[in-house]
Amino acid sequence: MKIYKNIYEWQNTRRTIPNDKKLGVVPTMGALHEGHLSLIKQSKAENDFTLVTIFLNPTQFNNKEDLVNYPATWNVDVKLLKNLKTDYLLAPDFKQIYPDNYNFTIKENKLSKILCGSARPGHFDGVLTVVMKLLMLADADRAYFGEKDFQQLLLVKKMAEAFFVKTEIVPCPTIREKDGLALSSRNRRLSSEGRKKASEYARIIKQKKNRSEIREELEMNNIKVDYLEEFFGRRFAAVFIDNIRLIDNFKL
Ligand code: AMP
């Protein structure tokens, strides 16, 4: 696996990939788990080469504490990527991604204002801006995004359409623990007590009950609800456990 910390070195390599070969890109913030790995496996199955990006994007964190506490596991990540025979890893720093210090941004005015957007002001501006930059840098045929972050996936798809981005945005199913909890880099920060609550969270929201009954049951289990909503035939939830925000969604 070739590792690039310099975007220009990666772009030089990109130019050497022949036109008839397909490139897939998987953007991540590191702290890789089986959810990320499933995206990489799908990209490897569908393309000749796969580029993974690791960039912990500060502009999408509206809460500084969340950013500071976000797990960073570089050595393990590199090992996991090598084991999967990932072709390229791009891991630039803030200055490389934001030479303008986040002066130019991408904003969306509808879908980005609900769910995680209303709970986390500015979050999707940061997400869309960094994803656009990574899509431009990768210059890939396909880009892989998880349904775990369904609102993000929809927004990225719509952004790609709006800006005539040639890269195809490919949705990938949510990977879960045996108890149904969606894998997340944040799960590793849960205490053992918190992990049990997270298991309850995963179980409770899947029930065929209405939203107010589910909210009540979550609160009875001392799980603080950020939102519980239904859009596009899906149920979306965000809760706080151990002060860690855990999101999930699934088709009703
Ligand atoms: P992140 O590192 O959290 O920004 O995630 C990078 C990509 O992995 C995003 O497209 C996420 O939606 C996806 N992802 C994260 N967790 C999961 C999961 N449990 N199953 C499938 N995809 C996931």
C-alpha cells in the first residue's frame, strides 16, 4: 500500500492510472472498524484500484470536546488497510485540505437543516465541503458511503448531482454488532455500562411502536434522546450515552 500525506504526490500517482482502469475511493476519518472495511471490500470488488482517505475533519465538529476525544488509531488503521490489500492511502493534514483556512464552503439549504443538521449547526457545511475536496482530489470513478450516515449519504449524492461531479456515489449497508448496535468509531469510547445501554438503544428503536412510545422507553432506560424522527420511510435516531452521541437509522 502506498501512503500519501502530500496531496500533490497522490495526484501525480492518479495521473499514472490508465483511463480504462477504475478507481474507487472510500473517505474516512480513521479509527477504522468493520463498517469502514465493508466499504473498502466493496470498492475492491467493483474497481481495479482503491484509495482510502483518512482525514479527521475539524470543520464538521460543532463540539470541540467531541473532536478532541475522537479516537485516533493510525498504526492499527494502516495495518487493517494493508491486510485488505488497499492500494492507496491518502492522509493529508489540515493545511493541505484547507489552504484557504475554510474560507470557501459548500452549503445546502434544505436537507442539511433537519435531523443531525438542526442538532449540529454547521456540521453538514463541514461534511459537504470536505467531501467535495476529497472527491476532487481522488478523481475516482466511484465513491463509497455508508447508510449508517444516511442523511450524509443523501446530501453527498445530491451535491454530486448539483455540481455535475463525475464520480458515482455508491451507498453501502450499515454493518452492526451481533446485538444490532451499528458499528461506529465512537462506540469504543463507551464504558461497559454505556455499552449495555447502547445495546438497549439498538433494540428499542427497532420495535414496531410509534415514536412517542419509543422515546418514552428510551428515556425510561436513562437514554437521552437528541432526536427520533421518520423521513423517507426510515426511522432516524440520535441519542447520548456516556455523553457520546450515537446515531442510527433503518428502513421502516
Ligand atoms: P467516518 O469515518 O465515521 O466518517 O465514516 C466513513 C464512512 O464509513 C462513511 O461513509 C460512513 O457512513 C461509513 N460507516 C461508518 N460506520 C459504518 C457502519 N457501521 N456500516 C457501514 N458504513 C459505515
